Amino acid sequence: MSIIIGTHPNNLATWILSHVDALQEPLRRLAQDVRFIRYDDGRRTTGLLVEGVIDVGATGSTPPIVAQAQKLDVVYLATSEPHPDPGGIVVPADSPIRTLADLRGRSIAFTVGSWQTHALAVAVDRAGLAWDDVTVVDIAATAQGEDFLAVGTDSWLVVDPAYSRLRQLADVRVVAPTQDLVQNRSVFFGRGSWVREHPSEARAFVEAVAATEKWAAAHLDEVAALLSRSSRGGAPETWRTALATRHWGVHAVDERFLAEQQHAADLFHQFGVIPKAITVVAAERGQ
């Protein structure tokens, strides 16, 4: 038996798990062959799942919704606590953008297709804007503070460590903090056919990422050093500060999480981000 796990540095639990051998031992006792496929852009996760390159992976809220709308067979396995990462919708300090409504006719840079698409959908809806009222500029999942500054947009959707670096480079202010827009949870999910055929391994994966988050909460210096060496960059001290306020923990999919996902899916359909309305709970049930 085997399990192939997709991992990227924007998902801390799987990234840490892939680098700490001791955390992998319970998985290896069950599956024996445990492999990690590492990549920098979490948006690749659903494609790698449906292609059979990986069995399970993790992203933010957006990718599994988009996958379900594309009729791809993905199944929710677990979710994390909310992650109110420092940052959010950020503008230069002297920008005329003071409220979300002021985004009308302006541009914003973020990683399109990540959880940040969900955050912008909430912001646009809350401001009573149309999706096309804001010009979206895609930026790499591993963008640093310098990259956000160089892109030349009116605003950015950015969190640590890039946010802290951006603050070092320019005088900026936050229009809408992350936690005011989305819960920003990690979502753990798998290829439907694999999950149905390998329920024990799927459960073991969830137990492993849950144990990893518990371990990480007690080893912040080690985690900060590890992440500083990833493609996300950032100094260890920047990561240490952000990690100290992080809400650690992985738990079963529940009604609250499904309601959050359904709200996002409804907004995506309303704004044309996905081509059809979906019922999120179907992915929780593996239908």
C-alpha cells in the first residue's frame, strides 16, 4: 500500500510533514510506501490529483470549489482552524482607497485561483461592486514583497511573509485585514476514487497532518527556520512572529466549514468565476 502526498510551502502542515521524518512514521507503518511530491504553486494540486500523480493534498478554500465546478472527482477530508494571517487587502499609505467600495476602477494583485480569489469575492460582494469593477492582476504564489511592489497595481492582497517585507519597502496600510474577509482555512482533500478505495490511508493522512500541526505549535523556531528556506522566503524572525499567533489544529469537516465553502461557491458562480452552481456537500460525501 502507498500514499502520495502533494505538498507546497503555502500549506504549512503538509510542507512540515514532508520535511520531518519523525512525523511520517505513523503513516509509514500503515502505508509503507509514503511519497511526497513537492511543488511551489498550490493551484497545481487539483490537476495533480485528477491526473493520479498524487493521492491527497491541501490548499486554501478556492481550488476544491473550482475542481468540483469542473466536475472533477475530489473529496474533502479535513480542514484547519482559521488562519488570520497578517495582511489582507493592502494599499500604499497615501492611496485614495479607503474602503472596499473605493476598489471600483482600481487594480489589485494576488495569486488568482488561490484562497485570495475567495477573499476578493467577499470584498467585492460586500462593497456592492461587480467583479469586472476591479482589475485583477495575477502574481506568483511565491511572490516576495519586492514582486508585489514591482507589479504596479493600486492594491495588493498579501499576507506574511511577503506582507512584512512589503512594509519594509514601502509605507502601506491595510484596508481590510485577512480575518475580516475570510476564515482562510487549510483544506485537505483527495482524489475521490483513491479515497473510496483507501479509507484507512486517507484517515492516516488526516491524523498525520493533525499531529504535524500539534508538533509545529510546540516547535515554532524549527518551523520558522524551515519555512524561511522554502520558496516563500522570509526571514526566520518574520515567520516566528507570524507563527506565534497562528491558530493551529486540524479537525473533521463540519457544517460550519461546509457553509463557508458554499458561500464562496455561490459568490464564485454569481461573479462568473466558476461556470455552474455547485452543492459543496457533495464533495464531502464523495458523490
